[in-house]
Amino acid sequence: MAAVLEFEKPILEIQEKIEELKKMSQESGMDLSIDISMLEKEAEEYKKELFSNLDPTQKMQIARHPERPNFMDYVNSICTDFIEMHGDRVGTDDRAIMGGLAKIDGRPVMIIGTMKGKSTKENLEYNFGMPQPEGYRKALRLFKHADKFGIPIVTIIDTPGAYPGISAEEHAQGAAIATNLKEMQKLGVPVIAIISGEGCSGGALGLAVANKVYMLEHAYYTVISPEGCASILWRDASKNLEAANALKITAPHLIKHGIIDGDIKEPVRGAHTDYEAMASEVKRTILSALDELSGMSREDLRNQRYDKFRKMGAFLG
């Protein structure tokens, strides 16, 4: 069973009561089926009500769940013939960004994403999903390879942000991300980005200059983490809910303001509770977007992407 988040505990309590009644029914021979059925219905209704009215910080907890599907979970579920491509051809192979050639329903794609681990050992290997400059340069190499051969690009993003350490700054972290933003705009192939969990700061945007940007229902996408914003504005990270509300980090707000193109429905308690169902929805979204973009010329794809990002931030007084 997936780890239970704090706000989910009432559901767990109801489920424990159901298990107690089932055990009592077995041991005593009493027919408690009506009581069990009523509690199961109550649990289901409570779950639907709870997860349809989550505040941004509760969605953040789901987005950060340690068992949430990572990049390779999606690759293994929706792709065939995946061939990982390593290194930036300059320095090293940053494992926080992975990518390579693959097929989705027989259609060739270049699939690239940030990678998180599910254990301490894995998180150390993938640097907790925080890419270094070499990772962005590797991604750029794969973008250009795809562009040269006319292969659509899919990115799957789940990162708390680019690595903020001294070594990253010494290797030109800001320049690496800025170069990706510029060069992604020039790509003449369809680019589809999916925010699958955390989408923080330039670390996420460095892979998300796309013709279509989607995010999972309980993911979030923001220029700065709510805790970081609260620490700067109020000198108090515990005011993260206020910051999250102000930042408009969830899918409905981002759709309204034209930042993303749509959200992808998750299983009731989140993507971590049903990998197969979640991967199926992600695959369906990717194929639909590919169908929509495949008829556009290289110039039209560039113009559509340029116009999309130029409109962001515009408002009427």
C-alpha cells in the first residue's frame, strides 16, 4: 500500500473499520455485509470529495510522493525499443536527465525527462531529480539530433529545480538553461512537454519550451517553490499555502492563464496508486498531441511555439 499522506488519514481510518468488520464477520459468522457496504460507499464518497477539493499544498504533497511514477516508469509503460543516449559530448553524463530514441504505438519519438529515484541510493545517482549543466547540454544534443532527422520530441518533467550547488554555477548552469530556451524555440519538429510531478523554476522550463504543455492533475508548475517564495516574501517558509495560492501553481489556474494546454486526469488518490492507468492517460495525451501537430510545417511549428510563449504574461488592466 502506498504511503498515506497526512490529509488522507481519515480515509485510512474508515478502511481500518471496514477491515475490522470483515474480520469480525468471518470470526463470528455474523452477516455484516450491509454495514461493510455502507462504510465502503462512505469511504469512496469521501475520497472523491476530498480529492476534488485539494488546496495547492495538498496537491504538492501528492506531486512529491516518493512512490510517484518517474521518467523510466513512463518510458517502460508507454514506449517500445527505447535506446538511451548518454552524455553531453563535453563533460559527463548527468543522470538527472535521461533520454533517447523510442517508439510510442510504432511512432518514433525522442523522449527526454528528468529522473528521480525511489530509494536513497537511486536519489543519489539521480541527484534527487536536480539536473546539472551537463544534463541540459545532453538534452540539447538530443533535441538537435531529433530536429535533424525530423523526429518529434516528448519531454516528461518532474524536478524541484536545477541543481543550485557551486559546481553547477562553476559549469554555467544559467547559461546552459538559457541556451536550451533559445534553441528549443528554433526546433522544427513537434515538441510535447508533460509536467508529471514537480515543475519548478528554470530547471523545468529548460525542457518545456514546447508546442503543447500538459500537466498531471496533481502536479504543479511554478517559477519558484512556494516554500522558497514564502521564505523570501515573509521570511517564513510555513506560509507556503499563502505563497502557493498567490503563485497559481495548479492546473486550473495555469490553463486559465494560457501557461499550459490541458491537464491529465490522475487516479483518485494520485498517479502513485495506479501506474498502469496513469501511463495509459499520458500515452493517450501524447498521441493526441502528435496527431494535432504532425500536419504542421517546420515554420508553422516554430511560429506556433513562439506565439504561445510570447503571449504569456500579457493581461488586460
